[in-house]
Amino acid sequence: MSLFLQLGFQGIALGMVYGLIALGFVIMFKGSHTFNFAHGEIVALGAYAVLALMAFMPWGLAFVMAAVIVVVLGVLIEAVFLRRMVGKSVTTVVLATLGISIMLHQAILMIWGVGTHGSAGPVGSGTVNVGSVVLPWSGIVTIGTSVVVLAGLAYFFQKTPYGLALRATASHQEAALAQGIDVRRMFALSWGLAAFLAVVAGVFLASFPRVVSPSLGIVALLAIPAIVIGGMDSLVGAIVGGLVVGLIQVMGSYYLSDIGGGRLHEVLPYIVMFAVLVVRPYGLFGSKSVERV
């Protein structure tokens, strides 16, 4: 029982990270109607930026500076590339984000190389005992930080003028324009907000395991099953989908380690994703009118 609880805790911690990444995808999709395949590499870039800045300043300041840098980059990508493609076909925009993803990945390889680097997380590899259950500090901090970020997002969307404007834009762009909302500014805000979530997620994703590597961008794309499971246009669904994927991966890696050469847990999220698609093509919490790409 202790082992089951321990694995469940680790699955929730990993699932919260996937949930934050999925939130970034959903916010961009709702705010600018763009599915950004480059988001995974932005997650990786966030982790690398924190790691690089830690050599010159304390972790907290390194995180803030990295967040500013990556948010500015996200806004620039939207302004320079995606804004010029307004009115283009969905396929063209998706291919453009794939091209941006490849460019970011190659930039990471040129700057930091193909090897792995130390953790960019705020805590070490210590543990704390809760009865007979051993919980890693990294998981505790991951869950705690994720809850704080989610609470901040809820307040932003419900109580602030920009949050309400972003919700209005996501709901109906023409109506938002009629109310005097600067839709282009909302597009940029959605990308900036998603970039901030990418930095938070990148730091903690690098704790599973505790290394920063070029493969982080690919690992981050495991949030795609989370989005599909939860629903492309649902913020709540992104978190629920992330938790489902995290628990499936961690539990599967232990209990199904003798099946499929020990790699079945990497496929399970996609199996569950397809199962959900068969029953609810728009996801558990998504709207039926969502157009998938």
C-alpha cells in the first residue's frame, strides 16, 4: 500500500507538470485559435534558460529572468511569424509552428549541445517520510507550485480586466472587437502567458529525472494526449488530462514493467487518448464544436 501511495504521489506530481504544459496549449488555442507544436521546445528552452542563469544568480532570480526572456520570445514569435499568417489555412499555420519547433530545437543543440546537464529545479533530491510513505521534495514542491500557479491563473481569468478580455476574445473574436478589445494584444497575451507556463513546467519536468536535456521538448509533447483527453478548449480538462497521463505513466512504468520490454507505459497515454476519442471525440470536458487539427 505504501508503494502504491508513493507511486500515486509521483504520478500526481508529473501529471501537474503535464497539466501546466497542456494549459499553455489550450490558452494559445483559445486565445489565438492556433495549435502551437513549438510549445514543447519553448518548455525545453525555459529549463535551459533557468539552468544557464543559475550560474550567475540565485535560483529565484534566475527563474524570474528566464521567465521574462521566454515570455518576450513567445510574444515575438506570435508577432513576427503567426500574426502575419492570419487568414491562412489551419494546415499552413500548423506547419509554420512545426518549422519554429525545429528552429528552436536546433538553437538549443547549437548553444548547449546534445548532452545532459544538471537539474534546473529549486530543490535537491531529498525526501520526507509521511508514515511509511517516502515522498520526494521535488514532487512536493512541484505540486505546491502548480497549485499556486493554477490559483493565480483562476484569479487572473476571473477578476482582472485582461483576463476577462482574454476570455471574451477566446469566446467570440468579433464580439470582443465590437466591445473595443484589442484582439491582437490578446493574441500576444495568450502566447506570453503560455510561455510563462512553459518555463514553470520546464523547470519541474526536468526533475523527472533530474536532468536538462534536448529531449525535454519531445517529452513535453506528452501533454498532447492530456489535451485530447481533457478537451482542446477546456482549461479544467487540461489539468485533468495531465493528471491522467501522469498517473498512467508512473503506475504503468512499475506495474507493467514486464510487458512490452518495459516501454508500455510510454504508449499507454496514447491508447487512453484513442479510447476517449472513440467515446467522446471532443474530450471529457471539451465543447462539441471544437475543430481538431
